[in-house]
Amino acid sequence: MSRSLPAYGLLDANEIVVTVERLRARIEERFPASSLTKAAAQLGRTARDTAHRARALSRPYYGLRTLTLLLAAAGVVGLGLILKEVDWAGILARTNEEALTALLESAVNLALLIAGGLWFLLTLEERWKRARIQADLHQLRAFAHVVDMHQLTKDPTVLLGGGQRTASSPERRMSRFELTRYLEYCAEMLALTGKLSALYAGETNDHVVVAAASDVETLCTDLGRKIWQKITILGDLAESPAA
């Protein structure tokens, strides 16, 4: 039983894609001509791309790692060549102290050069992945705001009636049921957007990436909380005698 626990402790990218596609189909069936349907289709494409990129970014860059090993090997060979050319007899007899000074200077310079090159290559993979993930997280953050714009004018209190429309008032033709479903779809899209950002956080230990993914999840949660407040108002209206 313990062997099956890790499978339930990690997000499955394929399951998220399936869930997004199911949500897209539900929105399309309920609101076929709405802009929310187009946003759901975009979320589906984003989910598939994110699942692919998250898997790709979890794999090491073997080219860089091979280059790192080659540089380390070249450094060892270089040190070996330096040591081979040293007048060890003169150094041991203390008759050629200048050779010892030159040896130490050459060895230290080479070691510093190799260490700098190794550090650059070892961190280059992490920096490349970080830049790509942060660009994708920026797109998810922007998409969350797009979803929030879709629900912005969906005011549940308009169902109470009263008040006069103005020339700039948005069209509100949804029933209570339709408005509730619309808001729930928006909340689900935001929740799934947050889950897509969590896919990246699950594939790396980079604290910068984890913090950026957490920021996107927090944004989606905060925006979703506003939507659920509207849904709660709709529920209260349905239970009130005046409804």
C-alpha cells in the first residue's frame, strides 16, 4: 500500500489536461456562443502545452552536463601537464624555488579558471529552466486576470430587480441558474490555472520558481474567492422568501 502513496501525492499533468477538456466541453454546451467558451479553449491549449513543458523541464540537459564533464576532464589533464613540466628534483633540493612559485601560480590560476567555468555551466541549466518557467507563469498570471474580467460584470444583485438601466449598462439576460453556472465555470477555470502553475513547482527545487508558482496560485485563489462570494449571494437569494 505504501508504494501507491506517492502517486496520490503528486499532481498528474495528464489528469489536469483531461479535467480542463471536460470543463471546456461543459462550458461550450452551456454557453456555446460566449467568450467564456473561447477562454476555456485557450485554457485547454495552455494545459496541454504546460503538461508538455513541465515534463520537458524535469529532464536534465545532457549536452550541458557532458560539456561540464569535458571541462572538468580538461582541467585535470591541464594540471597533469603542468605538473609534468615541473623540475621536481630542483624543488625537492630547494635549489629551484622559483620553479615552485611558478608551479603554484599556474596551478592556482588554472584551478580558478576551471572552477569559474564549471560554476557557469552547472548553473546555466538552472537559469535556462528558470527563465522559461517564469515566462510561462507570467502567461498563466495574465490568463487568470482574463478569466476575472469575464465575471466582472456578472452582478447577482441585479436579479432583485429595481433600478433603471443606463445606456452603458451591460446586457444581463441570464437566469439565476445560468448565472450561477457561469460563475462556477469561472471559479473552476481559475482553480485549474493555479494547478497548472503548481505543475512547474512540482518539477523543480528552485526557490525562485516555487515562489513565483505560489504567487500565481495565490492570485487564482483570491480571484476565485470573489466569485464564490457572488455564488453565495445567489444561493441566499434563492432561499429568501422574496425569491
